[in-house]
Amino acid sequence: MRQYQKWALDQIAEFDKWDYDRVLKDVKETYAKMKTADEPLRWELLEVFPSLRTQLAKDIDLEIPKGEISTELQKKIYEKVYGKMRWSNAEELAYGATREAMVKFLAPIDEHLLDRPVQQLFGKSYSRGWTRLEGRDDQLFVAQQAAVVVKRGLADKN
């Protein structure tokens, strides 16, 4: 049971790392740096959530390779984002990170196996993400995925 609590706490902490406001700030800062990029970029957001790479590529009509993003491509991304969207897709990426983090980090947790304090932390994080997605199709996506994601049990190994 102790190992399960530790694992669940790690999952909750990982979800919290991808908080909407933090991601929005990171996306805006990353876009701004792309304007004058002087070295390749490994963008953790796109590494952790590959679906966001696909979403961004579709939004700006540019292929974004896995791994490092070249300085040339960064400048093209900046031009597309600034010229086409005036940064609006930064919010969409932040919403996407919230949605994907809920599915990836919180959905596998079996809330019934949590000690009360861990359950409280889980509930706060889940509610914060759920509330952020209020009124968006992302809530339905999270609900659908939560219904099919295999919950980790006590016997499952890390």
C-alpha cells in the first residue's frame, strides 16, 4: 500500500507540473524565443504529449519532427503563430496539456486504493483540471478516456 501511495503522489505531482497556467506561460515564452532562435529546441511539452505536436502541426500547417526543432523551423513556427493566430493557439496547447495530463497521470490512479490524505490531493488536482476544461469538448474526452484507461492496482509493478 505504501508503494501505491508513493506512486499515486508522483502521478499527482506530475499532473500538477502541467497546470494550465504554467503551460500557457511556457508556450508563450517558447514562442517568443523562437523569433530569434539561435539553437535547436527540445520542447518538453511536445515530448510528453505527442498529440500536441500533431495539433500544433495541423494548426500552423508545418510538419514538426520528433526530437529537436531546428532554429530555422522555430522561426517558421513563430511566423506562422504570430502571423496567423496572434498567439491564440497558446491557450489551445495549454488546454490540450491539461486534458492529456489528466488522462496520462490521473486516470490510471484507482482512487479507492488511496489513503485519505492522498485521496484529498488527488481530488484537488482532478477538480482543478476538470474545472479548467469546463464547457469544452475536452471534458468529454477526459471522461471517455477515464472509462477505458486501465487503473493501476496494488499488484502492478512500476
